[in-house]
Amino acid sequence: MKTWILLATAGVLGVAAVQSNGAEPQDDLRALMKKKLESSQRVLEGLAANNFETVSKNASELQRISKAGEFAVLKTPQYDAYRNQFRWAAEMLEEMAKAKNGDGAGLVYVELTLTCLKCHKHVREAGLPGK
Ligand code: HEC
């Protein structure tokens, strides 16, 4: 489990810089994405310290982000699917944290992290509208 969490962290750090073809994203989109990174990092912090309240609080914040209108920037079915997977993982994470299931929460965290990588890859390939 620890190895997976370390791998997942490396993944998050590696994916943090999504290429944006030189153009700056809109400010609110940017702020939302920054919040997304921060909350996911806080989840890891909570998991590492076995602090379920931190995990649950930030998983709930990730759900809020997943539902924000700005997050629906791409209109492809695949983007929608990744957005749903992201939201599902954030919901599961909160459930696991509330049940104080650290191993389960760790696994769901890895799934959540994979959705970051998959969606960003799709965004790079499909390109954002207006860029
Ligand atoms: C459903 C798709 C999707 C998922 C899932 C997703 N992102 Fe993103 N992310 C985006 C889009 C779209 C952008 C905006 C890219 C751009 O402006 O070029 C973005 C931007 C970012 C940025 C800002 C990058 C920059 O160039 O400023 C960070 C950091 C980020 N995401 C982190 C994460 C992390 C961490 C996760 C997982 C916890 C995650 N994202 C999950 C779609 C997604």
C-alpha cells in the first residue's frame, strides 16, 4: 500500500503540468484546477497520517470541484466519462474515510490519481476549445 501511495504521489507531481499550448486558462478555471491539486495533496497527507477527517473533508471538496460548471470544459463523451470516474472516486474516498477504512481509502486514492492522468492525457490529445 505504501509503495502504491508513493507511486501515486509521483504520478500527481508528474501530471501537475498539463501543457496548455502557450495560452493561459481562464482565471476561474485556473483557480479551480489549483484547488483540485491542493485537495488531492491534502487527501494524501490525511492518508499518510491516518487522519480520516482530513481525507473525508478534502474528498468532499473534490466532489464539489467535480460538479463545478467550469470543470466541464471539454464536451467529448470520454471527458464526461473521466469526470464521472473522478467524482465517483471522490465519493468512494469520503465513504471509506467515514468508515475509517484506511486500506480501502488508499486504493480509491490510487484510482482517483489514475483518473487525473487519463483525463489529462485525453485533454492533451483532444485539445481544449479555443486553444
Ligand atoms: C475530467 C478531467 C480531469 C480530471 C479527472 C483531472 N483534471 Fe486536472 N485538468 C483538467 C483540465 C481540462 C485542465 C485545464 C488544462 C489546461 O488549461 O490546459 C486541468 C488542469 C490541471 C492543473 C493545472 C495545470 C496547469 O497547466 O496550470 C492541475 C495542477 C491539475 N489539473 C491537477 C489535477 C489532479 C491532481 C487531478 C486528480 C486528482 C486532476 N487534475 C484530475 C482536467 C482534469
